[in-house]
Amino acid sequence: MNEKKLSSIIDARLASITVNKDLMSDIKHKSKSHNTKAKPALKVAAIICICVLVFVPVMANKIPAFNRLLSVVSVPLAQMLKPVELVAVNNGIKMEIIAALSDDETTIAYLNLTDLTDKNRVDNTTDLYNFYFTGYSSFCQELVDYNYKTQTATIQLIANGKDLSSKKITFALESFLSAKENFKSVITEIKLNEVIDNEVKTINLDDDSCSGGSGFLISELHEKDSISILKPNNLTTEIPNIDFANISNIGYINERLHVQVKWNKNIDNHGTFYLQDKNNNKKYGSSLYFDINETGKPQYGKKYQEYVFNINKSELTKYQLVADLVKNNHYTEGKWQTTFQIEPSKHTKVINNIKLANMNINKLSISAIGLNITTEQKNAEDLNIKITMNNGEIVSYSSSVTIEDKLTNKKYLFKMPININNIKELSINNKMISLN
């Protein structure tokens, strides 16, 4: 940990120290009875400083995982994190929840994964696969640090839900991936101009058989209940030097280019296919995941991925089909579970009944880690939120999460925790919002 960061953290800890009223009275009484002035105060201050300076290293030694985490995250975040330190060991892998913080809609937690054997199953590409939080509706994860000496991966978890105040949190992990290989700018060598006149066979993919996707196809599938896709394995083409994926069909359907990918040996092997011209300009499409049963009908799964590009046939000669691919070589299973409880931040501001031009906000709450908006409007638009601090700094947020039930909740997570008492201005879609 660098000196400035440690100094800031210690300053924050010192600022939180309070002296019992009776003890303070006793100190003053003894000072008067000994008929002294500055010296006793200096002695008391010296004793407190010695205690603090001794206590901080001892605390660090007793909780090395938490101490290392403080050196990885930002100072504002480190000051808010609360130690958890719960450990679960299974299949030679130790999982430790190090620390966490929370508000009423979001929990941010940090965990360590360590391989206690010599199998090297935890590395700097470690990625959680099957995991969940109880009581939360969405969650994500990101590798933030890897210790080569101890073979320990540190992962940030972000979970979102509603009305989470003081609830017990159970986190369970059932599998993770590692030994990841990246294959960038893989040229498929398919001559796109030759697929224009392919005679394609199609099948219908319905909403229940789709396990996910990206882009405009998601809303299109929801609206129409089913869409036409290529019949799998009707025109199989291998991808050079890639053994975990191939092109299982390609052709035009309703004036749109469809490219169907089959993921072989798939434990979350994945990638992105796109069109690229000679100037390296890229054109991305939309995609859907599905699988096929023994009769050739679509079923829920992720073995196949169909890409759709809105591109005229006359333009195809300008492009080639390229992919960025990821292969996971290790898949580790086990049972790791811990339950903990974190008191949410009490510093929250709430504003009710905000009327915008195209939307009414039932409730807006802002905490140190994010801003949450609750509205009755379904498919609520992304909002232009601007928060200006007293020092002129503009607060940036890293993501927005939408949870739809009877009400729609949109959570905007700040890239860095803030002191909400130092907010100068808040505007939404250029409308100033009073925080008083």
C-alpha cells in the first residue's frame, strides 16, 4: 500500500474514534487535581497515538486479505468497506468473502479465490461461472487483482435488488473458469459475396427456446414471439486454427445477413463476430443463443449463436467476417457458500414525485455508491444524469441496472464513492433537482 493511501485510511479511522464522556470527565478531573496544564493533555494524546499506531499494524497482520484489498481499491472505497472475512473450502479451493458495503438496492462485495493444491486452477483469467446471491435479481463480477505468489484471485461482486436494508446475504459459488485464451481478429476466410445466393433453409426460434442475446433481436423476438433463423449445420465451415467453434450456416433471410455459430466443447467459450472492411472499420450485428434437440427443433441452451447484420447484399464485397474469440481451458466445480450481513449506508437522500417531460419518477434515492430511480413506467429510458460536486467535479457512473416488476428500478452505480453532503447540483434530462 502506498504511503498516501495508508495515511488517508488511518486518518479516516482516527476521525471515527470517540472518547467516552465519563472517561473524558475523569481525565479533566485528574488534570485539575494535579494542578497541571498542558502536560497531562500531551500525555493523553501521546497514549492515544501510541495505541492507534500499534493497533493499525496489528489489525493488518490479523486480516492480511483485507489489508491487501485496501491497497487495490481506491481510497474513498477503502474507507467505506467493512470487513467480512468468511471462508468456505471445498475441492482444494478456498473462497473468502473479504469485505463489503451496501445501500438499500446494491451490495458490493470482494472475494478471494485461492487454489490450495498445485493444480493451478486459479489464475489471472479466473471468471466465476455458476454463482448467485439470495434476495438479489441481478449480479455481475470482475477480476480486480491477482497475487501470483499465493495464486489468489480477487474478484469484485456487484448485486442489485430492492429493499435490502440489513438483510442477511447468502453468496454461493458452484463453478468457475480459468486458463482463458484470447484469439483476436480471427479472419474466417468466408467469401461473403459467395453466400448471397445461398439457398437457405430456416426454422422458427420462439421466445422460450432463446437463452439470451444482444441488440435489436431481443426486443424483436419478444414482440413477435418467434423469428426465422438458419437451419443448424446445413452449411458447416471450419474457422482456421480454432477447434472450439465453427460456422454452422450462413445466408440471407428477409434481406438480412445471418451467420450461425456452433460452440463446440462449450463451457462458456464465447466471442464476437463482426464485419470488417479494409480500413478496419467494424460493423456489429445482433445475436441470439439457443440449442437444438434430437429432432432438430430449437430448445433452451447456448450451443448455437445466430448473428444478424442489417447490410445490403451489394455492400458485402467490402467486408470480411472476423471474430474475437475466448476459450476457457479449466472448469472447476465445487460447493462454496457463506452468509453475512452488512449494515447499509445511513447517509442517503430521498426525493419523491419528480416530474420530467416524458417520465414521472416516484422516488429518487442517492447514496455514496449510486443513484436509484423508481418509476411506474415500463421500459424506462436511460436518463441523462449529471451530478456536480462542490469542488466542480462531475460524478461519472459506470453502469445502469434496470429491474422491472410492478415498478421499474434503475440503479446508476458511481465509478467512485461520493460524499452526498458535498453535492452542489443534480440534474436529470437537464432539469435541476433540489436536494433540500
